[in-house]
Amino acid sequence: MTKAIFYHAGCNVCVDAEQQLAYSLDPKRFDVEIVNFADAPGRIREAEAAGVKSVPAFVIGGQPYHINFGASMADVKGA
């Protein structure tokens, strides 16, 4: 099973992407974890180390995929 981590900051763009995309992945193929930085600010460094430049973004199998520009990681850290 492939690990898929969905990182977001809780903004409207992020929440919509979570509802439309994160929950659409086949649970038989993907182990999906959702990380909202408002609830888990300690995971920001982890996301950056995985290549996340803005949120919302998925990291699937170690590869970052940026969905739509909701906020830069600099914005996330400054909030």
C-alpha cells in the first residue's frame, strides 16, 4: 500500500481539496493521512523536507504534488 500524506493549512482551498481529492483516493491502494498544520504545526518541517512548497499538497510515495496554491510554506510558518 502506498502512503499518501495530504498537507494543508485549513483554508477554504485546502478544505475543498481535502474533501474532493483526499477522500477520493482508493483506500485499498493508498494509506491516506491528513495533516492540518493548524492542528499539527510541528509537522511543517517534515512537509518541507518532503518537498512541499505550498499547500494544499500531497506527498505520495515520497513525491510531492501541489494541487492548487492556497498558501506558501512561508505563509504557513508565519501564521
